[in-house]
Amino acid sequence: MRILGTLAELAAFRALAPSPIVLVPTMGALHEGHAALIAAARHQAGQNGTVLVSIFVNPTQFAPQEDLADYPRPFEADLSLCAAHQVDAVFTPSVPEMYPPGNSTFVEETRLSRGLCGARRPGHFRGVCTVVAKLFLLTRPDAAIFGEKDFQQLAIIRRMTRDLFPGLEIIGHPTVREADGLAISSRNRYLAPEERRRATIFSAALRAAAEEASPHQVVAKATALITQGTGSAPEYVEVVDAETLESLETLDSAAVLAAAVKIGETRLIDNVRLAARHAKI
Ligand code: PAF
């Protein structure tokens, strides 16, 4: 497995890398969810293609009060996970490699980024789009894989790719969950044991509310269950169209129930698809 720390090293590797090239962009602190993305990338690339993982804690997607400085960086463990999962190369650039001093150019998706997490984390998706676009330009992959847990991020990246990188395939991978249903996330390690118990209730509340018949009922039930069960009012609970992320009044198109809640200092997001079952009502 090659470890590429600079743009020059990446370019040299890329020039000789066998196609198809499948990229798994990450911020490190790799866990079972990432392992599933990497396994899907290997499947997509085949034994003769190239699986490239990027590890870069991207400063432009963190607001000043967020956890950039504290974000976990278990670099050696990340490399071991990659090596154990047949990764061909890990691209791990420094901040000045990705953002040269005085960087003043950004990529912004302007519609799907407005609601949900975008409304609560101004500038977050501009940072995500900028770094992902740079990774696409530098690695020129045939396909890239992202987790469905970050459902809004995936929708925005699909839109950006359609608009700016036609031909590049974006593959969404189903959310990987703990045995009790909690979506696996690098930030779960911040949860104290009591907070971890309440976090399970968050995921269970979304699943229970998804059985309701209308968006209004789904949102009301999820909000009540989350508030009672976790002791925290959710940041948002919304039923939106799976592609446009527009808020829905009826369940006659593919829909997603998406929510965010802060448990202690840890912000959790999760989502449940409502599509087929409710589309028939
Ligand atoms: O989902 C993440 O880990 C990040 O937002 C991403 C896509 C790697 C961009 O920094």
C-alpha cells in the first residue's frame, strides 16, 4: 500500500494507476462504516483496478466553534485498517497542500445545501464541495463512494458531480449500524456511556416514527420520541424528497426522514427512507 503525502506523489501514482480508479474520501478516524465503503470500492474496482482512500480533516467544513482541533486523528490505526482492506494507496495531504496560503477559491452548491444541516452549519457544505471537487480533480476517479448516513451530503455531491464532473459515478453505500441500531460515526467516540444509551433512542425513534402515515405525523412522532427519550429537543426533524430535499406534505414520492440532535456536546444525524411503503398509501 502506498502512502501519498503530496500532490506530486499523488500525480505520479495516478499516472500509472490501473483503471477503474475508485475513490473513498474520508476524514480518517476510520471505523466499520468506512471499512464497508472500502470493501464496496474494491468490489467496484475489481482485483485489477485501484482503490484510493483519502484521509484529510478538511478545515473549511468546520465552523470556528466546531471540533476541528479535537477531531480524532488515529493515523496509524487508519493505515492499518486500509492495509487490511486491500487499499492500493492512501492520499493524506497536509492543509497547505490542499489549500495553498491565500486560497480564495471555493465550490458551492446553492440549492440542496440550504436546508437541514446546511441551515444550521453555515458554510459546511461549501467546505465539503470544495474539498471533494479538489479530490476529484486531483485523483480523476471513475467512481467515488460515500455513506448514506450523511444523506444531505450525498445528495449535494451527486448534484455537484452531475453539474461539474459528468461521467463520474457516485455510489451511495447503506448506513452501517451498531447492533442496537445507532449509525456508526467517527464522532460516536465522544459519547459518554450514558450519552451512548440516549443516542440509541435517537435512531430507534426515527425507525418508529417512519411507520406513521403522513409527513406531519412522522415529524410529530419523531420529535416527541427524540425529546422524551434523549432529553434533548432535536435540531431538526424533516421529511424531504430524497433527491431535491424539498420538504414534503404528502408521501407520494421517494421520501427521507432526516433528523439531527445534540446529545451532550456531540451532534448526531441520522435518516430513514420512507419510500416504497408510503408511496402506495
Ligand atoms: O463525510 C466525510 O467524511 C467528509 O465530509 C468528506 C466527504 C470526506 C469531505 O471532507
